[in-house]
Amino acid sequence: MRLRELATIRVRYGYRRLHILLLREGWCVNHKLVYLLYCEEGLQMWLKTPRRNKSCAVRRECSPAQQSNETWSMDFMADQLFNGQRFRLLTLVDNFSRESLVIQVGTRLTGDDVVAALDRVKAARGCPQSIRVDNGPEFISKSLDWWAYFNNVTLDFSRLGKPTDNAFIESFNGRLRQECLNQHWFLSLEDAQEKLDS
């Protein structure tokens, strides 16, 4: 029953990653038994995404944050320099205070870069109870999963094709694009980071 619950919460996880989650919860099972139950329950991952982007899990209503540092939201944006070179931005917002905690610029941001940015914010403010993210490759990476596990942070994944599940960060990104990215001409990554920080 617990394996079925975890598979409905973490839709994109295979039996190996579900086995790790079970071990973290204290279940004494080996990967062979998890694989056997995984197959018997019909929990196999779809290798090909369905035509309509619908999540298999029914999403519960998220309660609004009651205090600062309770829930954060995180997402990526893209823009380009004056010469056409593309770069990405990692944005992180506190859902209660609507404060921008970090905006990191880079040409190629990975899960390790996300963890490094979270460590910088953690040193100044501590850790939240949960972080709302989409299903991007940086957010489902093992490095972010390990960081969340060791810091007792819950990663709240939004449904596929439903950006409204993470409305705070989408709203912030829209204002950031209007008020900063569309107003400035960036000469380099350092110039972009400096203007975004200010």
C-alpha cells in the first residue's frame, strides 16, 4: 500500500527510486521485492508520455503559507544577452512574504547549481518546510533529492501542464520579465547578475 501511495505522489519515479524512498522511511525490503510488487501492482512508468498532458495523481489543495520560511517556490526563466547568447535564470520566492530570495544567472544551470543556491539561502535564512517546483530535469535530479532529504524539506511537484499549481513563482516571473528583463540590455552574464541583484 505504501509503495502504491509513493508511486502516485512521485509519478515519474521508477522502482529503484521508490525503493530508496521506502528505505528512508524505515522499510526493510530489498530491491527485488520492490520490483516484484511494482510489476504486480502495474506501477510501471510510461516511457512515452501520453498525448494529453494529464497527471495520474489527484492533487490535493495546498494550504496557504502561514509564516515566512514555511513554503518556497522555485522555477527557471530564459533570456538572452545583446549578442543573442541565451542564458537561464533560477528564481526562488518565499510564498508568505513574496520576497525574492535568489535570482541566479548562468548559461547552463544544473541540479548541483540549484543545490548551491539553496545552500547560500539556507546559510542566511534556514530551510523551509517545503519547496514547490515543476517537473524540470534540475528539480527531479538526485542532488536536489538528497539535499531535500538531509534538510527535511518536502519537494512539492506540480502536475504536468499545470503551471497554476505553482502560481506564486509564475506571477513573480511575469513581473520580473516586465519590470527587469524587458527593460534592460545585458552585455554579459556578470552585467545581468548585477542588474538583477540590484
